[in-house]
Amino acid sequence: MRHGKKFNHLGRTASHRAALLSNMASSLILHKRIETTVAKAKELRKYVEPLITKSKTDNTNNRRVVFAYLQNKESVKELFGIVSEKVASRPGGYTRIIKLGNRLGDNAEICFIELVDFNETMLAAAAEKAGKTRRSRRGATTKKEDAPVAVAAAPVAEEPSAEVVEEAAVAEEVIEEAPAVEETAAEEVATEEAPAAEEANEAPATEESTEEKGEDA
């Protein structure tokens, strides 16, 4: 009886299922990504992630335990060498399942299962997203608080400063002085012309007096 056995048997005997998962785990460690059905990928995730956690502590006992499951020296060497360095800072969740749709023929759900830290494209996208600035409510409140200050400062900026007022007054004085200068110039010209006119009037008078003297003689 299978009372309480809720895991997926995958339609295989216990020995066949263990051999299947062992081979798939070795392939995943060596190639970092494999294509399989969704049902097998979900069972493989539960099988391989505890082995990856054991690889973080590199000692003889852990190597022997992992080798008992994988039965492959190359995959054990890869797991304790390259993979363990990559996943050292990750607290679980070492694999990712990406669904690809249904397979032609038996219509089974197909997917990729991959090691998260070896997908360079998604790692770069995550780093770029983390680098972008994020708007928060705290920033919004500060902006709202700054807004009235800016509005209040605007009318103050519109009021003319004392220097501008003084310059305007000086300009008006210059404009008022200009006609006065013109009037003084006109008066000077008139005073200069008046003696000249008097001299001109005196000249004919002297001529007439000389003529009269000549006639008398």
C-alpha cells in the first residue's frame, strides 16, 4: 500500500526512479541547464538542492554522502569546486524552472531546469534593476513639504530689490536733467548771438557817421 506516499513516483519503481534522478542531477551539475518535463524537474529540484547545500562544506564526509547519490566523480568534483563557490552566499533556492509549453506527441509539459547563479543574462538584468533608484513615500513627503516653501519664495523673488529701485530713480533723474541741460545750452547760444547782433548793428551806424562827416567836409 502507498499510504502517505505523496511524492510523484514518475511511473517507475523505486530503483528506477533513484537512478533517473541521480543521472539528471549529474547532468544538471555538469551542464548547468537541462530540458525535461515539469514533473521530473519538480522531483529533481527536491533531490539536487540538498546535495548542493552539502557541497558548501567541503569535507570528506560530505563528499562521500554526495557521491553515494550521484555515483559520478566528475559531477562531484564540479559540485564541490565551481558550483559551491557560486552558491556560497545563496541560502537555498539554487534552481529555476522555466516552462516551455507542451511537447508534440504526448502533449507533456516541457521546461528548462537550471542553476540560478549560472544564468548570466538574468543576473545582469537583476543587477541593473537593483541599481535603479526607487521612489518611496518618504521622498514624496519631503517633496510635498518643499513645495510650499518654493511657492512662498516665488512672490518674494518677484518683488523688486532695493538696487533695482535705486537704479530706476537714478534713470529718472538723468531723464529730468537732460531737458535742463538742453535749456541751458539754448540760453548760452542766445547770449552768444545777442552780442554778435549788436556788433552788426553798430557797424552800419559807424559807416553812416563817417559818410556824414565826409559830406560836411
